Amino acid sequence: MKTSRVSFAAALAAGSVLLLSGTAFAHVGVQPIGEAAKGGYATLNFKVPNERDNASTTQLEVNFPVDQPLTSVMPQDIPGWTVNVEKTKLDKPLTVHGKQVNEVVTKVTWSGGKIGPGMFQQFPVSVGKLPENADQMVFKAIQTYDNNEVVRWIEEAKEGAPEPQTPAPVLKLTAAKADDHHAGATSDEAKNTGKDAAKDAGHGHDEAASDHGSDTTARALGIAGIVVGLGGVAFGIASRRRSA
């Protein structure tokens, strides 16, 4: 009896952990397609799962951080969904590629479509220029269901604290890569120089070997000539002795 109670308690605890874990992970998130490097451009995917068994998601609102203004925000067309882009004027214009930008996108809303129970939808957006002096960006999102329920994914996680129940999507920014084209060219030049040097060294070795071979052949022929000459002299002396 005691064993049964312990087993039941363990099973209940495990089920509770799985239930809470599922709730924690099934939230609106953002991930880059590739990398989101500081000071660069990227395509972001806002992933929206449906957390309800008896309702469908019909709207997603993503708020862009005002303190990290993005001068370029272009949502991808998604069949069945209508997208609305809202902009706001800047107190201080930004200069991008030599042109002044007076307004930036602060909110993108998708509506009209449906994300059914047990399904998810991705909402791609091309953005830039990403901030150069930040490690992350926080996008507060609002998810609306067809039963009029609204879930606000706007809580920011605090270091050392447990994850909030409705955390805001966070985009991690990677370090900008240095331009190593010149270094690569220098390296290639060094490799080519090394190859040429090796080739020249090999060519010189071949010439030296050829010269050495020619010299050896000449010496051999000279010695052979001397031997033949001595043989002729000896033959002549022998012939004279016989005649005498």
C-alpha cells in the first residue's frame, strides 16, 4: 500500500513537471535565419504556437524596440494573413547610406489567418540595420485567439531569476565578423610565393643534377678514350717486336 502511494506521488510529480515544461516552452519566440550580427541585416522568424485546445490564434502583434530603431523592416507575404506596418517619427533623424531617415517601424500586426490547436505559424521579417552596441533585442508580442483571449508576451527575463510565465521574444545578436579578405589575399600570395620558390629550387636542383650527369659522362668518355689509346700504343709496340 505504501509503495503504491509513493509510485502515485512520483507519477503525479513527473506529470506536473512535464505539464509546466510544456507551458514554459510553448511561447512566442524569435530566431534569425542564419545569424543576426551586430550592425548588419537579418531575416527573423517570429514563431507562434497555439497553446489552446479549443481556440485558434487569429492575430499576432509584434512591437519593435523604440530605443533600438530599425530603419528597414519588411514582412514576408503569408497567404491567408493580412499584415499592417505602423511607423513613428523620430525625434532625431538617422543617417543611413547617406540618406536621412525620419521615421521607423514600431509595430507589425498579422491578422485574418488562423493557427489551429496543435499547430504553429512562422512570420518572417527582413530587418536592419541591427544595433552595433547591444547583445540582444526584445520584441514584445501580443497573441489573440478567436475566443477573444489575449496573451501578452511582454515580460522581460531578469538575470538569476526564473523564466517569466509570459516572456517576451528575445533576439540574441552575434559579434560582427571582421573583413578578412585582405588577410586571405596575403595568405594566398604567401602560398603562391612559397610554391614559386619551391618550383625554382626544384628547377635549380634539376639543372645541377643535369650538369653533374653531363660532367660524369664526359669524364667516362675521356677515360675510355685514354684506355683505347693506350691499347693502340701497346698493339703497335707488339707488332714492331714481331717484325724485328
